[in-house]
Amino acid sequence: MPPLRAFLVATLTLFSPTIQAEPPITHSYAVFGGTGLTQIISGSGEVLWRYPASTRDGFVLPNGNLLLTLSKSKEYPGGAVVEVTRANKVVFAFKGTQSEVNTAQPLPNGNIVFTEAGGKPRLLEITREGKVVTEVPLEAQTTNAHLQSRMARKLPNGNYLVPQLLDKVVREYTSDGKVVWEFMAPAEPKDCWPFSAIRRPDGHHLFNLTHGNTVVITDAEGQIIWKLSNEDFPEPILKDPCGAQWLPNGNVVIACHAAKGDAIKLFEVTREKKVVWSVRDSRLTGIHTFQILDTNGVPLEGAPMK
């Protein structure tokens, strides 16, 4: 090689920037579902904690305990809301009085919001002493109690956002039971039953539409501005999307309740519809909902949007 050319090659090699690949995304997370499926899992896939009963919803609390929505059982024939320690000791319990308790949300003031399904579907807000401070009758069909409501959440304005599956609607209720806003799920695909309903501070919403295998984002008025379906992927990933969480980075994590075997059970997707993280663990079939706890070992800040 001529001396000048060799000098140029050596110089370019010396001063060329090293391009390093981004480290793969990892999350630790809690999952809530059938018997034995309620777990906390590390970023490397290790099961760190497990609860033996079937759950429908759950939150990891700041004190490390978990608030769980229990499916109906011999001990809790109407379902229940319980707080348990990592040693699975129950430190709070409120037994359901109807067919099912379908969701429960801890509030910053210590109160708990949950819904009961049955002949008189309702939303309750209670204190930790079990005192009912708000009772909201829900405008829901009573033919199928199991499909009356799911992931109800209290909003910063004091109202309650309630997805109502078989009615195919998400309603915002005031504390005195008045409906002040609603989103009607699309007629197609068939059975777009709303399961998760999340409102961001900017007024945008995320709705998981279960059997329709569809996820939508709407503006504050309820107009769809983004839609995710299996047409967006080379393989059908969405299989009964139930639980959802809107991450601080703007990405969305989705749980696929009906995914079995080595199919994707959880995945994180960008607004450009790129999947950047997923879980195929065959032991996790039947996830109702979940909570992402950290990203690459860094805990998520603030209350989870789920």
C-alpha cells in the first residue's frame, strides 16, 4: 500500500466513532390472571413472587405490598379486594357482595375504587376501614354479569372511567352516577369489547378491544387517531388484548389473554407500530392484566397508567 494511502486509512480508523448497538430492552413486571399466574417476574425472567389464587386485576403498591382483585372462590364467593404482603399475608380484605369483583385501583389518599358485577352492577370507592364513600350504579346490561365491566379507574377530575364490555362502550361517570362522556367501540371487527381504558393527562385515551383484536388511541373527543390490529404485523400477535399500560416514553404494552404456547403474551409497541420488547413464556397463558415495574433496571416513576 502506498505510504499516503496507508496513512489515511490508519488515521480514519483511529478517529472513526465506534457505533454501539442499543442494549436490549428488559422489564420486570407483575402479571395477574388465573390460579398460580399472579407473579412478579424479573427482567431476566426469574419468578420473584407468586400468589396462589386467581386474580383479575392488581397493583404493586409503593410499600411493596400488592392490591389484588380476587376471582370468586369458595372463600370469596362474590370475589374480593385484598392487600397482601410479599409473604402472602392478607392485611386488608373487602368481600364482594354480588357475582364478581372485576377490578380495583388504589388511590393516593388510601381509598380503593372497584366494581361489582351482578344484578345491580356498581362502582364503589371505599376507605381502608371498609367505609363506602361513593357508590355509582352502572348503566350496564344484566344478562351476562361477567361481561359488565372491567378496568375502571378514577380520573384526576374526580370522575370514573369504566369500560363496559358487552355494552361495547366506555363511560365516564360522575360520583352521583351521571354519564358525562362516552366512547362507543367500533361495530367492526365483531365483538370489540372494551377491557382497558386509560386517559392520559393530555386527554387522549387508550382502549383495548379484546375479541376484536384491536387497540385504539383516541383524542379527547373520542375520535380514533391510531389503531393497532393484526394487519400491522407479519404474524397475528393480538389475541384477545386485555390489560394495557401506557409507558412514560409513549410506548404501549399489551397483554394477550388468549395467547398460548410460545405465542407472544406481552409486548411493547411504539407509535410507529414497531415491537421493541415481548414475552413468549409458555407458562403465562391467560394474563388479565399486568404492571411494568422497571425498564433496564430503572424503576418507572409515578403512578402507572394502566
